[in-house]
Amino acid sequence: MSYITAWFAPLVICVIVVTGMIRTDNVFSHFTSGATMGLKTVYSIAPSLVGLIVAVQMLKSSGAVDILTYALTPIADILHIPKDVMPLVLLRPVSGSGALAMLDRLVATAGADSISGRVASVLCASSETTFYTTTLYFSSVRIKRIRHTLIAALIADFSCTIISAITVNLFFG
Amino acid sequence: MISYVWGGMMLLSLICAAITGRMPELSNAVFSGGESAISLCISLLATIPLWSGLMNIAESSGIVRLISRMLRPLFRLIFRISPDSKAAGAICMNVSANMLGLANAATPFGIKAMGLLQDENPSDDTASDDMITFVLINTASVQIIPTTVAQIRAKYGSASPMDIICCIWITSICTLIIALIANVILRQFSGGRKCHI
């Protein structure tokens, strides 16, 4: 399966470039003018990334996840979310690499085919690093008032947790 | 909003570190956070120009138009802007790249889409309805083949690493639908800019 997905990026690039060679006069100049715009984009998003990632690292190292996990245990019980998945639920919207590291440890200790391992895997695959995505996209166009974006995204993340537990219990329970 | 979330995160970490006695770790994080932000920027510096260049080719050669045309019925249902606009093209490219699991390609398309949506946004600092819808589609994440997770499961001896794929599809699609419903309901109450673009 991972052999099939390894085809995607090279194939997409070749299709784009070859079609460009057939349909336009100078592919490479189209490429470079697009790439120049890309460089400017990175330059404009760097400051907000520095600010946000420092805050995320602070939150991760402060033990906030442990405290919130403890506080949320009763809710996890009601919703049939395995207890050891809860820290991951809280970390997922904040840190992509952190969540991946935590998933790795969780699958190693709970077992790849355990209910906890499966719920954690489904959760990680079906959600995104909400805070990172939101900040990146809005700061790239200097939008400061994001209205209800974060609330709606967090509602979706929370539902994602519940639905992961439901589907795994349904298929493998 | 972002300002409050940002400040809140820092304040919360200070309080939690005081309770758990992890002040040295917190102090370290202040410095290592900046470093990891810069290393992220360096990796973006490699991928964003590459994929924005390819996007530019795909646009002038008509690939973008073709993909947008295929996604048109869904697009009409969710967004307010015209499915023929340039922003619509970038949005469709972003969604297709995400579904194929090409996160490195999806981000530049997404940033381009935000820029084009901002051109049509009457406000300088307030998000338009379409921007919010677009960001929500990205935070909900729909991926056809979840390779990363399958790799981790395979590494720890899963009998069949991909057996959760149906659970993942159902969960992703339900999450996306919930995000879009929450969006439609909440936007009535948030700011109430009557900006039908």
C-alpha cells in the first residue's frame, strides 16, 4: 500500500510538467515565477510561525496536557473513549509531530491491534493540527479576526474523537 | 481571536508549569520553540516555492481548470464564490492534494487560495465566510490512504495495518460534515458581516 502512495508525488509532478510542456510555451519560466511568489509567502508567514510554535512548545512542556487529561477522565468514561487515548486527543490539534510521537508510543505500549491503539490511529488519521493550520492560513493574508473558525474546528475535532471511538467499537469491539 | 488564544496558551503554560513543577522545562521550551519554528520555515522554504511553481504551470496549462470542473457540483454546495474564479482553482488543487496525502503540496495551494480569497474579501482584517469554510475543510482533513498511521501500526506488529481504513473514512467524512454544519450555524452569530461575495 505504501508502495502505491509512493507513486503519487512523482506522478503528480510529471503530469503537471509534461502537460505544461505540451500546452504552454515556456514551462520553466512559469515554474520560476510561481516559485518566486512562494518564497515571498514563506517570508511573510515566518514571524507568526515563530510566535505560535513557541507558545505550543510552552504548552506541551508545562504539563498542561496531563492536568487536562485528569480533569477530562469522567467525560472520557461516558463517551467510551479509552483512557490512554485522552492525552493524544488534547495534543492532536496543537502539535502534529508531538501527536505522531505520542501515537507511536501509545501503539507500542497498548498494542497495534488493541482498541486503544486503533482508536488512536483513527483519530490521528482523521484530524489535522488545527491550531497550526488556522494560524498559518490566516496569518498568510494578515487576517486578525477569524470569527468562529476555531470554535467550529474544535467542535469538529471533538466529534472526531467520539466518532473514532464509535466506529472502532462497531468494527472491532 | 488569535491574540487571545496565543496569550491564553502562554498564561496557561505558566500556571500549569507552576503547579507541576516543570518550570525548567518551560524555560527551555521558550528557546527551543523558536528554533523549531525556524527549522519548520526552512523546510517550508524548500517545499512551498517548488509547489507554487508547479501550481503556476498547472494553472497556465489548464490542469487546474479541469480539476475544478470535476469538483464543481460539490464546490457550489459549500462555497459562495464562483466555481470559475482563480480562488476556486487553488481551493480544488489544495483539496485534491490533501486527499492524496501530499501535505507538502497542499499547503502552498492553500496559501495561494487564501491570498485569492482575500482579494475578494471586503475587509482587511476580518475573515470572509469562504475563508472560514476553506480553513475548516483543511482542519477536518480527509485522506484517502492514511500511510503514516499504517506505517506506525505495521512497525508494532499489526496483523493488518490498513484494516482501520473504513473507520478512518467514516470518521473523516462525518467530521467534515459536522465542521460544515457548525460553520453554517455559527456564522449567523459571529460578526454578521453580510458579505455575500
